[in-house]
Amino acid sequence: MRHPRISPNEITFGTAKRMSLGQLIKRISKYLKPHYLKLGTVFVITMVSTLLSLVGPKLCGQAIDAITGDGSGFTKVLGYAGVLLIVYVVSGILAYAGTILMCATTRAIVRKMRDDTFDHLTTLPVSFFDHRQAGDLLSVMSYDVDTLAEALASDLITCLKSAVMVVGSLAMMLTIAPPLVIVFAITVPLSAGLTKFITKRSRPLFRKRSAKLGELNGYVEEMISGQKTTKAYSVENRVAEKFETLNKAAVDAYTEAESIGTITGPSVNFVNNLSLTLISVIGALMYMWGYRGITAGDISSFVLYSRKFSGPINEVANIIGDLQSAMAAADRVFRLLDEPSEAPDAENAVVLSNVKGNVEISNLNFGYVPERQIIFDMNIKAKEGQVVAIVGHTGAGKTTIVNLLMRFYDQYTGQICIDGQDISMATRDSLRQAFSMVLQDTWLFTGTIYENVAYGREGVTREDVERVCKEAMIHSFITHLPQGYDTMLEDGAINISKGQRQLLTIARAMLSEAPILILDEATSNVDTRTEIRIQQAMNKLMAGKTCFVIAHRLSTIRSADCILVMEKGDIVEQGTHEELMKIPNGVYAELCSMDFKRGGD
Ligand SMILES: Nc1ncnc2c1ncn2[C@@H]1O[C@H](COP(=O)(O)OP(=O)(O)OP(=O)(O)O)[C@@H](O)[C@H]1O
Ligand SMILES: [Mg+2]
């Protein structure tokens, strides 16, 4: 028995209600539309193939009736067998062609759907990803799209075939012996009822089985990623115990579900055999009483048709389950597609060009969520070529300023201007091109070191990449790798250290010609000596650029033109290192002395 596919995660996107079946079908048919011709062909091929296969039992019956003692009967039977063979071969070939065509069509649909989903993901605002787990989105793109595709590919054809088969064989049976059909009035409701009864009880168990398996997988994943911590705290035994408990629960759920689920097959079989028996007995009686000249061949045709008739009916329950989960999957896919994109640039948006790098933030107020304001009435002025350092405790709002400068979040009040141009009236592309940045969370992708540094830039030569890597103090490390710049960085770049990752992202930023540079804790993971040397390289690089430097280690920002001290979304002090050190009981002076004591200097 096939089990209904159940999505492992019951995530719901957006606040919108679940789509109605009608809406879903409408959305799906939009994807089907370009393929109507192919789908029509599949429809016709499947119809013909199924109808052809319906001829089989009739021919069989006639062949049986043709059996006589002499040679002429045998020739006739051979003739029937020949025709039968041809009919089945043609029907088989057609069915195969139909399935292949349908598979190709659904793959094309899946491809389009995945492309659309991925394209849409790239247009979504940063804030969208604050609330969604990457794993959830991944499962929509892979699992849900696949569930839908599978349903399209197999269930649609099965439905069509079943419908033709049921109607066709019923019609044939009616032409042979109408009274015998009455047997189905008993057996069909019986097997449908049985299937429904069992599915109703087994479905929750299958869901439980998936959930338990999900729990188990989640636990294993967590333990693998945290294995160092497990070892360090010597809690392997406890971890293994917990696993055993979860594993037992999963196995129990599995057994429970299977033991009920597997009843379906035998019980439906029993009903089928029951109907066969009834048909044989009643058929034999009709033969004996000479009902309308019924022959033995007729009876055997009827028996064969009855098999064709009840098969699809027993499938219906499974298909309905599949279709239900396909609709649930479609719902998640389309709801993700309906998530609003980043608002498009205003019609009269200005393209920032030849940016000099004068940045002015005035009366800025912002919160990621309306209930919690993070930035309070902030004013910052950075002139072309200046280095502005932002310091403050964890959670003060430093990274938040970067997010707003890059327009990752839009819902602020106040104004941010670059060269006097309000950035909310500039195109996002031109704005973001004016910046290069090293983010707090370094990000490297699967690719060579060269590709990672040259990321997204056209016309970058090998020499350029080597130059910036030298400046970022990572060149000698790279050249000592067996493949040098062509070394592949594995998934998540775990084959290099945290500090090395940071140096690579610094090199990446150094490659950019953008007039404004943002360094968010750029050197927090490198040792002090490397940091000082990078600082020297950066000073060269920063020359002529407006720079925002966020750092916990205050030694790196001493020479900044202006240091902003942030506290809880407010700028509490502002000035050069010397000026700030003079403030009695100043926050900056205190931070500096702590930094000094900690040994950061
Ligand atoms: N995406 C977000 N959604 C909601 N709140 C956020 C988000 N990002 C940050 N915050 C909140 O905003 C506040 C400021 O965060 P921010 O990242 O700007 O701090 P920070 O000064 O950069 O700290 P750190 O020195 O640790 O990097 C924090 O209290 C944090 O909880
Ligand atoms: Mg930060």
C-alpha cells in the first residue's frame, strides 16, 4: 500500500489564510498552461492505451468460446492470441510513451516552479529572512515542489486511467451480463468502506511516524554539529541514552503505523476474492440456466473485467491522500511565491553615480519591529574620505546602522543622504554599488579561493586578487596550500580557520572600488600582530574613501577622524580619540581603560 506523503514540517508562510482548492487549482493551471498541447497528447495516448487494454478480456472470452476439439478451433484461438498480443503490446507502448511524456512535462513544470521560487527568494527583503529558518525554505523548494510534481506526474495519469478503466469495464460487464454487476453493489462499498476505515485510523499514525522520525533526525543533526561540545563535557552516555529513547519511540511509531497500514492490502484482497467467488458462483448458475445464451467465455471475460473494475476503486483512497498532501505542498509553495518582494525603486528614483562619499544621517529613528525601537533620533555626519568609527556595547545598534545605510530595512523615519541625495529616492542597485563591506558574519561559498575573493566582479585579474590577498596578509597562507588560489573551499568553508575566513572577506572588500567602505568587526578574529599589519594595508586602501569602522578592539580605531560612542541606540559621545579621552567619566574613556586591562591593546 502506498502511504500518503506527509510534509515533515507544517510551516505556514505569511499571515495569509490557507488557499482554497479553487485558488490552488487556478495557480497550478497557470503552470500547466504552456504545456497544454503535451498534456492533451498525454490525455489522448492514455485514453487510447486504456481503452485498448479493455479489449483484452473480451478477446480472451471469445478465445475460450472458440476452443473446440478439432484443429479449426485451435487456429482460431491462435488468431485471438495473436490479436491479443498485438493489442497488449500497442497498449503497453502507448502507456509507456504517455508516462515518459508526462514525466518530461512535469519536470519542466518543476524546473519553472523552482526557478520562480528561487528568483522570488532573491527579491525578498532582508527582514523576511529574519523570521524564516533556512531549513524551512529549503524544504519548500525541494520537498514541497517535488511532492506536487509527483502528484502531477503519477496521480493525474492514474486518475484518468482509473476513470476510463472503471467506466469502460463497467460498460463491458453490462453488455455481457447485467445481473452479475449487482455483485459489486455489495463488494465495492465494502472495500471502499474498509479502506476508508483503515486509512482514517492509519493516517494519524503515519503522521506520528513522520514526526517521530523528524525528531530523531533533528536530534542526530544537533549532536553531529555539537559533537565537540558533547565530547568536551563528557556527556556521550547521556546523549546516547536520549538517542535510544527517541529511537525506540520512532520504531514503536513505525510498527504501530505499519501494523494497521498493512491490513489494508489483505483485507481489500479478501473482498476482491469474495467478489470473484460470488461472480463465479452466480455466473455458473446463469450458465447452467442458460441466461440469454451466456457462454463460459463470457463468464471469464466478466471475471477479468471485474478485476480491472475493482483495482482502481481500491486505489482511490490512496490517490486522495496523495492529492491532499500535494495540495498542502502547493499551498506552501504558492504562499512563499506570494511573499511581498522588496518594494520596487520609486519611478523617479535617482541613479547614484560618481559618489564622493559624503554621508549624512539625520533624525533617524528605527526598530526592526514596531514594538521595539532600536535607534533613537540619531544624527551622524561623515565627510568624503573620513574614517568614522562606531563603538559601543554588544547590542547597542552598530550593525543596525549598517543595515540602514545599505537599505536592507526601509521602515525608518528621518533621513539618510549620500552626497546630499536622500537614499530612499535612489535606486537600490546604485546605492549598494557605492558600498563595499566586510560583514560581521563572514560568508564564503563553495568555490575556489580565487572565485571567493573575486566574487561578483567582472574584469578582475589574477594579479588583482593576489594583490589584495597580499594586502590582507593571506597570500602566503594561500600559496602554501597544495592548490594555491585554486583550492576549493568546502561547504561553509570549514577547511580554513575563522581568522582566515575573515581575511578573505577583507581581501574581497579591498578589491572593490566603491567610495564607501564598511568594516563591521572586520578583524575581530585575527591576532593582534596580523591586525596591525592589516590596519596598515587598510589605511592605504581607506585613503580617499569614506569608512565606517565598527570595532570592539579600540586600538584599531584610535586614528579615526570621528569616533561615535553608541549606547542603546543613542550616540552618547562623539569626537576624536583625544577629545573623547578628555571627557570626565566618559563612556569612551571607560571602554578604553577596560579594553586596556583586558589586554586588547
Ligand atoms: N533582525 C533583527 N530583528 C530584530 N531585532 C534585531 C535584529 N537584529 C538586531 N536586533 C536587535 O537590535 C539591537 C541592536 O543590534 P545590533 O546588531 O545593531 O547590535 P550591535 O551593536 O551590532 O552588537 P554587536 O556588537 O554584538 O555586533 C539588539 O538588541 C538586537 O536584539
Ligand atoms: Mg554588530
